[in-house]
Amino acid sequence: MIAVEVSVNGRRYHEDVEPRLLLSDFLRHRLGLTGTHVGCEHGVCGACTVRLDGVAVRSCLLLAAQVDGAEIVTVEGLAREGELTSLQQAFRRHHALQCGFCTPGILMAAEDLLAREPRATREQITDMLSGQLCRCTGYTAIVDAIAEIAGS
């Protein structure tokens, strides 16, 4: 077992983890944060995207032991006191989800993009979405929702 201290959505955790425990499994099964979805387990689909020290990462490609001392934000950490972020509200207004499986990962990747490029262009948004697999929406509403927040 490896001792890990990590902040997730502003809350500190001290946990002993198996050396090969994936971060995605740690978040879902140890901490009960099931908004981080697991799709492909190969880093391709983007469903497991979280922010690690302010950068979007695929949690299925990291071990929980690797995040010792880190700050993690999952989709559950976006809304504060039950109040949706402007991006989440834009997703609602534009109906930018259908089944919702990919939505948490897309929200986390979009938050990362907007943190780096607050005025992201539609081209930048589309490029970011190329790393997020959604089989339901066709992406148009998702691009529109993110573009609304970026003002593009």
C-alpha cells in the first residue's frame, strides 16, 4: 500500500492505495465521485477527464499513487453550493447533451480550454472536442454552448 494525500474538489483526503489503482477507480470507488466516467480505459474517449493541478488529464491513464500532493477537480467540483457554472448553464440552454455519459469529461476539458483561452474560437473548441468521444449529439450544440461562454 502507498499513502496518498490529495485534495479533491477542495477536500483533503489521506488514503492508502494499491500501487496499481487507477486514479479513475480511486475517484469513483474510493471517494464515491461517480461523475468521472470510465469508457475506454485507454485515454481515447475522454469520459474520465478531470483537472489535475489545473490541467485536464485522463484519469484512466494515471495511478492514484502518482497524484500524491495534487489538487484535483472533478465534475462534482464545478458547481458551488448547488449553483451551476456558466458553462454548465450554457450546456443546459443549448441542450448540449443527450445520454450524458460524455458530458462530465467534455465539461472538464472545456473548463480547461476556457481557463487557457477565455476567448477560444470555434476552431479551438472543435479541436479540443476531437479528443472527446460523444456518440449522441453530433457536437453542434456542445460547440455552441462553449462558444457562447467564449464569446465566439
